[in-house]
Amino acid sequence: MAAFQKFHSFVEALSEKKHDLGADTLKVMLTSVAPLPSNTVKADLTEIADGNGYTAGGNVATVTSSAQTSGVYKLVLADPTTWTASGGAMAPFRYAVLYNDTATSDEVIGYWDYGTTVNLSDGDSFTVDFDPATGVLTIA
């Protein structure tokens, strides 16, 4: 699995109550353009084209656990719905971006770099695999 990289703005946005990670709607969108750590909102990113199995805005990532133990917070998400190319190839991508769809400006949280372009031909599938043991992110 690709390593999670947080956006710099996430720390400030969390501190300023723009995120309620246990209750807000979080989504994962796909892009072929490298996110910058300085990006702050979804509009800063270039999403892949809608169609052939991909819906603009991406897929919901359901929160399965949002809790702290001994002063360490852990966010655990269920894998978002699998993308399956249908009716032709889906637009190529390399990055999966987690963002807060409830926040006023769709503030970004973090992303995964798969290291190479992912191409899905008609019938091929891809799922961002969230680790249920370690969670998506921890805050200590």
C-alpha cells in the first residue's frame, strides 16, 4: 500500500474546527497530477475525468472508528467503493486524495502516491486499501 501523506493545511484546519473526522463525510477522489503538500482545498487539485466507472467527486470513505486511546487518536475508514472501469477505460491516475466533503471548501486531508500511473481497462477494478489495524491516520 502507498504511504499516506498529510497536507500541511490539515493540521491548521483541524485546529480551527473545520473537520469533525468522526461525523463529516469524507471522500476519496483520484488525480493524475501530483498533489502539493501546500494544497488546501479540493479545488486546488485536478481530478480525473468523470465517466467509464468514475464519478466526479470520488467515493465516500465510511468512518468505522474515530477514537483516542491513552492520548492517541486514530481514524479508521472502510475501503471506499471499488472503482471498476465500465464502457471503456477509466481515466488514468496515480494519486488518491482524501478530503472532507462536509467542510465548507472541501478541505483536503491527505493523499496516497501509488508510484506509477494506474490504468484501468474496461472491466478492471481498483480499491484504495485502508489498513483497519493502523488506521488512516493517528494524532498523538
